[in-house]
Amino acid sequence: MISVQIDEEKIREMAYEISQEQKSYEDFVWFFTEAELRIRPALAYGKLYKDGEESQVVRIDPDMMVEQPTEEDIRTTAEEISKQGLSVQDLHWFTAERRFIYDAARNN
């Protein structure tokens, strides 16, 4: 189990880069879902935030991360996420955040 310090500035930069991709809403949902499923099993508490508060440090077990979630898992979860009606900006941010955590944990 390791701790990953959240770097909001880096995540902001990553989110901006993602926003510049000429993709559809469905593509951004897919990217977010894939990034979410890579880290979800490895999060110490099974979620990124606890009690509605953002955490500046995330506890994660790199050995539990999923390199490539199955297409079926992504599709099923993407359908659920799509129903939540997240804004495109939220999808960019959430995707960047999860990619940051995944990369930091993998490279630790």
C-alpha cells in the first residue's frame, strides 16, 4: 500500500490536454471509465473520496491495479456513468485525476 499525493496543478494540465482531443461525449465517458476501472480495485477504501471530502492523499495498492480492464467491464460501467449526466469538463477532470493516480502508483 502506498500513498499518492494529489497534484491539482498537474491534474489541471492533464485535464486541459484531454479537453483538446476532438472526441465525442461517449468517448470521454469511455476514457473516464477505463481510467476508473484501472484504479478502483486498488484504492484502499474502494473510492477516491471519503465522506464527501476531497482527499489530497490517496492510499492505493499498486499490485491491485488493472493494466487493461476488459471491454465488457468498460462498456457496462460506461453505461452507468453515462446515465449520471456528468459534464464534459467533469469527465476531463476525473479522467486526468485517475490517470495521474495510476501513473504515480505505477511509477512509485
